[in-house]
Amino acid sequence: MSDITNAAPEVKKEIHIHNPKNKIKESVGYKTFTVCNTILMAIISIVTLFPFLYLILQSFTADQAIIAGDLSIQAFLDGKLNFDDFSIKTYIYVITRNDFEFLKYYGNTILYTFIGTVLSLFFSSILAYPLSKPKLRVNKILSPFIIFTMYFGGGLMANYVLMLKLGLKNSMWGFILPMLISTYYVILMRSFFMSIPKDLEEAGEIDGLNKWGVFWHIARPLSTPIIATMTLFYAVMYWNNWFNAKLYLQDKTKWPVAYFLQTIIRGAGASEPDAQNMSANIKSCAMVLTVLPVICIYPFIQKYYVQGMMLGGVKE
């Protein structure tokens, strides 16, 4: 105890500075800004979440309540919407339709998304890493060429003819290959690779690593934020895509779930009696089933998503 009381003035001053009670007082203007900013963010959050919450509410609502107009903001606030209006009939119809074919399409989507995301990450990263090296001479030709494809493409007919010539129509690869590499995502990854310290790469080369070894053992482990971000982007792109399936997958057993649900929405008012009865909320059910897996995955990679988007744009 005597050692503390007899401490040098500098030590006392340091202890005094780091005392948590000695906080800088917030000004009235800063407190006002904090309150206003919190209220504004809360309003924006409610406005953003309300449409999705409305879709969920509609998907679990019986058709009679929807047709009667009970599913509305005022009816919900007035308490007119009760448990008698709750129904899972639409979900049962969509999932069990035609001998549980929905689950088969869900399996196709999981397979396409997994294979497509892994391949897209691999090819995008091995393309973006060399582009991040300004001393590489071929970049003077390769970089403008890649950026050119971001603004100009061959068009739908050219892609369709190409898939036919390659024999990929009605194949899983016909669905995956047109989306294999996104120029915009490659540019994001290149920006992140440029922020990796060169000293680490040079140290790896001194230890005997070749260019591939430097990328795989040094650049790749340090790129977890951007890889997680691109994983989310590519996975959502493959998961929600139905247009490629419409073009290249005539075999119904190979459809992804997005295209299957799109056909259900199109035929919601068609000849099937069940579909006619549920035409009011079948669209909301299809949307919920499509977006639910992405919402469940996002919280686990949110921190990497924010890191990847911020660090990729920082230049020293």
C-alpha cells in the first residue's frame, strides 16, 4: 500500500487519466444528435422491416381473412386479426404438392448453390489476386479487358447459342457457368488483396514459397472478410436465380426451387382448385420460403461482411 501512495507523480497522473470515472462530458448538441439519430434509425428500421413482416403475416393468414380485407395495418392494430385467421394451408400445399417435389427442388438448389459458390470463389480469387499486382505487365491488357466485360456483353442470344454449342443445355453446368465470375465482385476482391501488406508476401517468398504458395498460405488466410462477403453475394445470386433454369433446364427434375416457386406464382390462379383458393397468399409464402435460408445464414457472417466491404476500399 505504501508503494502506491509513494508512487511518482507521473504514475499518479497516468492512473488518474485511465480512471473510468474521468469521462469527457458530452455536450448538449452531441446528446441531441444521439437521440435524434437513434429515433431516425428506429424509424428507418421499422419502415424497412415492415414489408417483410407483412409478407410473413400474410403467408400464415387464411384466405378468408385476406379476401375479407382483415390483413391490413389497421385491422392488425385493432385486434381484428385473431388466431382463427391463422393457417399453414399454403405452406402445406407448396411443400407437399406433387409428392413433395418442393423438397427435391430445394435439394437441387442447395447443390447448385454449393458447387457454384465454391467454384466462383476459387476462380474469382485467383483472377483478382494477380490483378492486385501493379508490376505484373499483363495487367495492362487484362485489367481493361475485364472491366470492358462489366459494361458490354454478348447478349442473351449469344449466351444461349454458346450453351447449345458446348452441349450444356439441360445440364447443371448450363445453370452455373453463365454466373461463374462476376466482374464487380472480382474488382472488390482485387481492392482487398491490394490492402494486404507486401512485407508478408515477401517474407513468404524468402521462406521458399512460390507465387501460388504465397497466395494460398498468406493472402488467402488474411482474406477471410472478403471471402465471407463474396460467399454471401455468390450464394444469394445462385439461390435466387431462376432465369437460367428457364433457359437451359427443360428437365423438370433439375429445376432449382426459385424457378419452381416462380411457376407456382404464375399458376396461382390457374385451373387447380387449391391454387385458386390460395392465390391471395401463395406469393407471400413463396417469397418467405425462398429468402428464409439467406436470412438464417446472414447473422453468422455479418461481421465478416462489414469488414470485407470496408477494408476492400481502404488505401494507404
